[in-house]
Amino acid sequence: MSQDPPVVRRDVEILNRLGLHLRPADRFVKLALKYQSEIRIIYNGNPFNGKSILDLTSVAAECGTSLVLEARGADADAAVRALADLVAARFYEDDEGKPVKEPAP
């Protein structure tokens, strides 16, 4: 009998003024691709592939939008933690969408 992979979920809120536009979506996808787990963003009950730039830009999440991050797999906890931190850091953008310095890894 096989054991189902762990599933981790966390609620997040889009905090950057310009929302989940192309640049933050690209940053999210690049980070998500570093993990083996399947990653989804759930918005209004609809799942979106967290490793697809097309899916993420179609979410069109504005500032203040609540989303659920979900990861399924061996590194699900680490993936959700890192992605939630990225969202909380406003995707390292200022209010005009210009990049701000990321902390050193």
C-alpha cells in the first residue's frame, strides 16, 4: 500500500500594490520550479498550476486578494513556506512595481 504524499496549504494575501502581474508571477514560478512538489494556487475555488506563468497571470489577483497556496509532495512544507515568504515580501517590489533588493540566501 502506497502512502499519499503530504499536502500543505497556507492562506496568503497579495500585498503589493500592482498585484500578481507578470513580473511577480515570473518570480513565483521560478521559485516554485525549484521544488519537486506539485504546487497550486487556489482562487475562488479554482486551482491554478503554480509552475505555469500562463496560469498565474490568468489569476489576475489584485492587491488584497486572498489566495491559498497548496503543495503536494516530499518538499511541500518547504515549498509553501518559501512561496508564502515571497508573497509576504510583496514579491520584492515597491509600490511602483520596481524591484527592491532581496535578502541574501
